[in-house]
Amino acid sequence: MFRRRNGRKSNEQFIRFGDREIIISEGLHLSFWADISHRCMTATWPAFVGGAALVFVVFNAIFAWLYWIGNQPIANVPGGAYIDYLYFSIETLSTAGYGDMHPQTHYGHFIAAVELFTGIFSMSLMTGLIFSRFSRPNARLLFADNPVISNHDGKPSLMIRFANERHNVIANATAKLWLLRNVVTLEGQTHRRFYELPLTRSEHPALALSWTLYHTIDENSPFYQQTAKDLDATSTSLVVVVSGYDVVAAQTVHARRSYDHADILFGRSYVDILGPQADGRLRLDYGRFNETIEQA
């Protein structure tokens, strides 16, 4: 979500819809702590682990300083070195408590109590965040690189192929296909419109392998008599949304893929990836999943 591209500011936030980038941070001022839970859930794993490590170091450095400025609050600290107080702080914050160093004054006990509470609270919070990140439902669907337009059952059709990478069963899978394009109103204003494209089959009882969506291009279709230049002129893009019940995770999962108008291939169809082997069994070749051929 946060990127630096073409000289952009590093804190510039934007969303991509096909080939369009919409800057959504202009004039919006939110503090870092306004939605910290969402930030933790959407951060990449390196950023999440790095942030957690930074907070851990900062907390321990602060508490070590509080011990260090006291009058020998901790026993068995030779010379009162800051590094020894830092080690004691790490033991206390993590609730390890090896026992070789311990508070020996009221000041030391008070700071240790505050640090213990901070450690218990922060560890509980971190445990919850890590569990939420690992348990978050996520569909591993492989989408073809390009939608194609060619004849299917004698009718021109838009086709998009995707597959279940986990090869488990996604029960009651449903798919929706949306078209996004610019339209000019009678007042001369340009608006981005959304159109749901009807599919020949929008439901799958048990998605375990691959599934190809078909949208018939007839007089009622937004793709009717459209060429690649027409799609480019209106900045047309596609969005596929798939949801279903993962029987292994016992959760509802979702997946989404967007395509730019330049990704759509006219007059081509997908290569058949299902074929027989010498022993009579069927073989699914995902190595050719994105391949297309020109329709005769």
C-alpha cells in the first residue's frame, strides 16, 4: 500500500484498480495509532517482525535506564553497569527471571512490577496478533495471466481460468466478474462505472482443481462489438472475486484478481492442461496453465 515510485513521497498511500492508481492519502491525516491493529495485520512479515523487535528493544532500553538511575535497585549488579541492567530488564520483560539478579529496594520492586505488567500485556498482545495473522483465512488460488476472448459453444465468450493451488476442497465456491470502465455523462463528466458480468456458471460445488469462468458476449454484454482500442479508450479493467468454504481450515476464504484491458487477449483460447498418461490416469499440467493458442 505504501510505495515510492517515480519520485513519490514514501508516505503516499494509493489503491490500484487495474491500470488506475488512486491516491487516497491526500488531505487525510490519521495518527499512527489511529488504526494500529489494521496496520499490524496488513504489514508484511519482515515489517511486522522488525517492528516487534524494535518495540522490544525500546521498552528494554527505557526500563534499563530507569534501573540505572536508581540507587542500586537490583542486587548482584557488578559496578552498576547499564548493560547489566539491560540484561535484567530483558529477563523481567520476558518473564524469564533467571534469579541471579533481583530487586532489592522499593524503587527496584516498583519498576520491576511496572515492567512485568508491561511484559505480560505486550506478550499477550503479540500472541494475539501472531495468531490472527496465521489463522487469517486465505485462499491460494492461481489465476491465469490473461483473460481471453474467443468462441465457446459457438458463441463469443470472455474466459478467465483459475485453479486451487492447495488441491483441497473449497465447498460452495462462488465467483463474480466485474467490469470497470469510464463513461461520460450527458453533462460531460467522467465517472467510473461498475458492471457485473453474468457468468455461464457462477457456482462450483467443490473446487479442488481448476475452474474456467465464461461470460457470453451478446447484445446485452458490455463487451458487445468492443475492440481492443475501445477498451483502451474507456480504461476498461476486470475484477474477479472468488469465495467459498475451505473444508480443511473450516473457514470462508476469499480471493481477488484484477486485470487491465491490455491483459485481455482477443481470438485466443487456453491450452488444455488436462490430458491422459500412458497408464490411463489423467494428468493436470500446471506448467502450461498460462499458455494460450490462437483459435482456428
